[in-house]
Amino acid sequence: MVGTRIKDKRGRFIGIFGNVPETLRDDIIVTLDKKPYTWNTAFLEIKDNTSLGKKLLKRLEELDIL
């Protein structure tokens, strides 16, 4: 069940990312542990399903971005 929820979040993020203009993809979308992450960085981490990507998904959900 947890794996399915992460897949759903990943799919939603990737869909949103696809609609972000390329000129905005280097903008910071979220900070985590006092480190800034851009749309591009978040996309790579989330796409590759890394542990950082999972943390980013959780934070993006907390911020109502997902």
C-alpha cells in the first residue's frame, strides 16, 4: 500500500513538472534540511526513486504542492 502511494505521488509530481515552463525549472521549489532544491533537482531525485526523492515528495505534499 505504501509503495502505491509513493507511485501516485511520483506520477502527480512528474505530471506537474511536465507543465512547468523550462524557464522556471531552475527556480527553487522546496528546502529540505536547510538545502534548496529546484524543480530540476527534485525531478531527478523523484524520477530515480531515491531516498531523497521520497523525502522531497513528502515535503511537497506537506506544502500542498502535490
